[in-house]
Amino acid sequence: MKRNDQAGLRREIVNLRLIPTSLVAAAVGLILLFLAGLARNVLGTVLTGIGVAALTAAFVGLLSDVFLRRQVLDEVLAMVRLQDDVVNEGILGITRWEGVVLSQFFEDNPGDVDVGLVLGRSFASNHARAIIERAATLSATVRVSILDPDGDPALLAEYGKLFGNRGAAAVQTDIRSAITIWEDAKEQQEKEGKNVNLILQRLSTTLPFTFYRSGKQMWVILNSGRRTRSNPPAIRCEKTPGDGGLFKLVLNEIEAYGREGLVK
């Protein structure tokens, strides 16, 4: 059991003991006051003082218990609501991007692969061959959404600033290199007599996120400013029943781009 859970359990045990303890103190206080009324000497005065103290302690205990229980109840309800939201969105965890091991992720989650990138050359160099080989074995589809190297030069130049202050021409070269790596990996499998359903989508706009989907799980990283040169949070999610969830939201966004003519 985690340390926080143990502390919470200890608080609950203490809280549960407050009511019976307070009731006992109240009973003792009343008995002492009754006995003090019978005694008309110093003993009566002493019993009266002790009885009043016991009743006061009982009252404070009961009042404290009520407030403590209300506070704990509010905290528990808030945590339950948050947990429900997380479960409904299919979120499995959040970590820093540097802690994500994509090769293991793709291996542990067999199935169709869907990735949304900006340049994608480094990713293609590190993962394209293994992903294509696995897709050929599983008869899975691999879809790569990447910035169109022949798209708006101003857009390419803007991304060049984020990736080391390079110009549009350098960005074009990197994207074309990534596309070639994917196509070469597919061609190699076809030479071996294996069929690979590789879809290379060229985007004429920016994605609000970078994502890596394999099977029923996905990593999502929000694209914001110079996040490519930092260590941003990465959200791991899974496919959920129905139409909700982060997993489907990302894929629906890609499909919407296609319907709007932003993909070729």
C-alpha cells in the first residue's frame, strides 16, 4: 500500500473512533454531574468540574467529527468524479516525453498503426522498418500523416524556425527523406513477397497534436510553441466504447482534415 493511502486509512480509522469516544465522554460527563449534585462538599465541586470538561470534550469531538467527515466526503467525491472523467476519456497515464519508449509501445500493442507527425525523419529512421515488418506479418494498416513537403512555403518556413532555425528548403528535404524511408521499407517487404498497406498522407495544415497509435492504444503530445525542443507531457490513452474518448477524438480529427481537403 502506498504511503498516502496508509495515511488516509489512518485518518479514516481515527475519524471512525471519534463518535463512540465522544458518546462515552458525554455519558461520563452526565454521570459525574449527577453525582456532583448528590455530593455537597469539595468532592461535588471536583466532580462538577470534571463532568463539565467531559461534556465539553464530547461536544468538541462530535462537532469535529461532523466537519471532518464532510471534508473527507467532499474529497472522496471529487476524486471519484475525476477518476470517472479519466476512465471515460480512456486516459491510462501521463508522463514526460523522454520517458516514452516507442519501440516497446509498438511491440506491446499489435494492430493498425496511425502516426501524425510534422517532419518525421528521425521517427522514420528509428521505427519505420520495424513497424512495416510487423504490419506485413499481421496484415495491419500503417497510416502516416505528415506535413506536405510541396505545401505552403510560409508554413514550412515557420516549422523550420521551430526545428533549429532552418529554412523551408531544409524542412522539405527532411520530410521527403522521411517519406522515402517509409516507401523503401514497404518496397523491401514487397520484394520478399509480403503485402503492406501503407498510407502516406500529406497535410497542408498543422496538427494540434503529435500522436502515435498502435492497436488500441495511443500516445498524444500537444503541439505548442517550441515543444519539439523541450520535454512535454505525453498522454497515453486507449480506445473506449462509444463515440467519446481521446483516442477517437484524435482519429476523428484526422478524418475531418481529409473531408475538408487538407490531406492528399
